[in-house]
Amino acid sequence: MSNQTSLRVADLPQNAPTPFDLRPDAKALEVIRDELGLLGLRKLSFVGDVRAQGKRDWALNGKLGATVIQPCVVTLEPVTTRIDIPVARIYVADWVDPEEPEFEIPEGDETEQLGAEIDPALVMVEALSLALPQYPRKDGAELGQADYTEPGKQAMTDEDVKPFAGLAGLRDALKKDE
């Protein structure tokens, strides 16, 4: 899929945007769906352009749209989500890798090293994977209470760990003594 969508940076015009309009066919949707572990993927589109930014850097701006179907984290039933988000990437020619090992890339940083090609299809799949709901939940589905303990012991419940749960038991014991 990437070969026909890749844009060679050397071929991009410096003075005009290069538009792209990706609407993957059924076979491509199937590949992306499987790659991202989705139950379903429909109406995927990525429309935008690549344009020069300064003398040597490039900017990709687009709009990503998709309908995704994922299993509910509670019931495993299909949950459908519509995604419509702006996507931006800045490709920098003079990329400098941070030297410090503990260096963290700021959240939402869209800057990448400029290579020989810019591939809107790869950006589309990456942006889609980042936009997926992490814990899709069917309307009204709630996690039940799960109580775990060693065999032969009383399971500790959610009520037991509430700050004043022990005081209620103490109060009840004191009332019996009266």
C-alpha cells in the first residue's frame, strides 16, 4: 500500500501544496483492520496536503475520518466509534536526536525526521491507531465487582476498603454491648 502513496520529497514542489486523498479499498481496509486488531473498519479517509515549510522542512496536514468497531472491554460486544480528527506532522531536515537517555518527547509532538519520502498512508494508519478508544464500552455496560482472595479466607470487597468501613462495624458492635 505504501509504494503508491509515498511522496518522494525530491519531487515535491517547493512553492505549491501537494494534495492527497486516501480512501482505502475493501482489501486495504481489511489489512488495516487486522493490523490494528479491530472487529470492523469502514469509511476510512485521509485528505490533506504536504507543503514546504521553510527551505528544507515539510508539513503534512490532513483530516482523518473512520468508523471503527471494537470489542467492549466489559461485554466483548461490538462497539462502534466514529473518529474525525485533524492530523499534523512536521518533517525536519536538521533532525537532532536528544542525547539524554531520559529525554521524553512531549505529548502530542508531531515532529519527525525528514527522510527521502513522506507517506500519507503510514501517517493515516499511525494516527488512526493513536485515535482509537483505549477502553471501548457499550452503553450501560459496567464492570461487576470481582472479589479475589486465598482459599479459606473471606474475600475483601470494595466496601471493605472504603475509609470508614471499619468504623461502621465497630459502631454496630458497640450498640450490641449497650
